Amino acid sequence: MTETEPLATDARTHRPRGNSYDAIRIMAAASVLVSHHFALTGKPEPALGNIHSLGGMAVLVFFSLSGYLVTQSWLVDPHAWRFVARRALRIWPALGLLCVLSVFFLGPLVTKLSLTDYFSAPDTWKYFHALRLKIMYELPGVFETNAKAGVVNGSLWTIPVEVRCYVTVVVLGAVGLLRIRWLIPAAVVVAALWFIGVGKPEILGQRSYNREMFIFFFCGSALSFLQRFWQARPWHWLAACLVTALAAWLMGRPYLAVVCILPYLVVWGGSLPLPGLRHAGRWGDPSYGMYLYAFPIQQWVIASTLPNLGFAGSMALSLALTTAMAYLSWHALEKHALRLKPHRSHSARPAPVALQASSAPQASPPTP
């Protein structure tokens, strides 16, 4: 769920040249769509044992990468107002467009109510509460006969969680705590052990998704503080993460195993200029748009084409329409909004030594 500007960027397009983060985000967004399509057609979602669905794992990928890149953004330019402005310009323009299209185009197109009743219903206008991060999932008369009845966009719940992670970063940074290099890594270890050890999700079958997303976000954040170490010996770190994850798995702690390995795989793997993946962003970054538009498009396709197209056909059509809409959103709105991002002046203090000594990407605001 993130967009990145590495130190090595194309001077004309400002697109990444040296990493695979765009590809990871696009694949994660597509995985959420595929996973949701099972649920939206009344089928069980593909899952990694009892840990997470395919879509749930993809969201953990988003949060891990987001934590890394957003923290890098703060460390490169530790200025609260500019940080907040960049995050806002990434999140709200596309979210606002989604709300407008949902209320004024999708709703009138598929509602079972008359247009007069639809537009006079209070719940129609409450849908815009998403802009203040109070997510409303229903529009009057919309998708009432679908398997996931009445839900217009079930993906939006992660956006308030993501924004709370941003707020935590800017508050910690503003009071100077992010200058303590080991604070976030130590806090992540304590939080993960508490979540897994005390919460015992494997045993009790209970979990807090909000806390879980926070842990993965700040695992990525911790990797930004430890960057000079893992970049110096990436294979040693990979081996250590694998051994720790395997030990946790064998001890009956699969959730802890995922915490131990997934964030590092995402951040380190994404930092590599992998052939076939490093140029995934050459036509823009559709990942946020895919995440925003997939669910309502899938609901519309399912309502309109099943059973004629079948499961595979409706999923393929949903993916095609979602991708097209995501690129349209990027080129028509998102990239223009990002051009308004405030930048640090040349006279501002330089980046921390830990960042100057590395080739880590600088982050622009992430997407959920």
C-alpha cells in the first residue's frame, strides 16, 4: 500500500529504478481481489492454515512495507507539517473520488430504490463519513441480494488503521523519540511477544486485527532503523529470520512465525531490483486504486453477471475493470495530487548519518 521514490529515480518520471516495491504492492492488491472474490461468491477464501486468508496476508504485506517506507520518509525529512501533508495527499484525494463515484454513480446504477428515495435517505450521505475515517459500508438498496449482502466496500476498514499508524509516527517523531534508534525495534519485540504470548490467538482463537496491523507496520518501521545492519549482511538476516520463524512454528506459534519472517522478506525482497519486477511502475502506481475500487467493482460484476460468467470469468472481469479504473485514478488524479507534496528546502539539515550511508529508498506516502 505504498508509493516510493528511491534515491535513484528517473529525472523525467520520478519513478523507481532500483527496487521492486511497485510490483509487491500491485501483487498484494491483486491478491486481496482474488481472496475477496471467493468470499463475495459465498466460497471460503484461500488461507495459510488458520493464520490468515490470502487477502489477510496481503494486507500484512502492505502494512509491513508501509511502516518501512513511511518511517524512512520521516527520517529523511523529520518535519511534522510536511509529513502530514504528504500522507494526506496520498490518502484523501483518491478516497474522496471513490466516495463520489460510489454515491453518485454506483448507487443510482444498482439501487433497488427509486432515485428520489435513494438520494433522500440519510444513509446515502453518511457514506461520505469515510472521509473523516468513519467507514460506512452500505448504501440504501445497493447489493441487497449479493452473497455479501449490502456491503459496498469491505476493504476500507484498514484505512483508519493505517492513518493511526501515521499519527503514531509523527507524534513519536515530533517529541524526539524517533531519534532513539533502538526504541521502535525494542517496542516491536515487546508488542509482538505480548500479542502472541498473552493474547494466544492460536489457542484462544481471538485476535485484534488493529493491533496486528500496528505490529506489522512497526516491524517495517523497525527495519528502517536497522537498515544499515541488514543491508550489510542481508543473507545473514534472512537466515536468522527463517530459523526464528521455524522455531516459533515448531513451538505452535505460527502467528509469531509470520511476524518473524514476513516483514523482512517484504522489505528486503522489495529493495532488490528483481528482473521483471523492478519496472512494474513504469506506467504508474495502480496499487492504491486497485485496493479502493476492487470490492465495489466485484460486487457489481457478481450482481450483474453471475451465474452466466461463472466464478473464474467474473473474477477475470473484475480484475480487468479494477486495474483499468486504478490506472485511470492514478493518471487522472493521484499523480497530480502528489505533485503538490511539500519538499524540504536545500538549506534544511541533512538526513541522518544512518540514511546517508545507505541506498535506502525515500518514501512518499503509503496506501492502505
